[in-house]
Amino acid sequence: MKKINKIKIRLNGKIVNISNKITLIDLIKKFKVPLNKVAIELNHTIVNKREIKKIKLKKNDKVEIVHFIGGG
């Protein structure tokens, strides 16, 4: 039986266990986040959405996903 290695990250303030080989785009897809309606911060730095496919998440990373809401 194959053991899948997990790491812990903090996603919007909550601890989440994920695969140790997951990329930021994989995380976004897993939680069905609409990319065109969010801003993403990784370890206190805003992420360029063109780069999210290249970013591999590491143990103890802090990811914040902020949804845009219209109003007036």
C-alpha cells in the first residue's frame, strides 16, 4: 500500500492537511474557487495569477483567498 505524504498549511486561518506535492492551482481547483473573483495571498505576498501553476505549496505556508463582492 502506498502512503501519501501530507503537509499542513493554513488556509484562510484554518489548518488544512494537503498532499505534499500540491500546487497552488491544485488547491484553488480542489476548493472550487473562481479565479476571476478572488485575490490570493501566499505568506503575506499577493500572488500573480499567471504564476499560480508554478507555485508548489510547502509545510506551514499561509494562504489567504479573498473574494471580491460588489456593492454600493
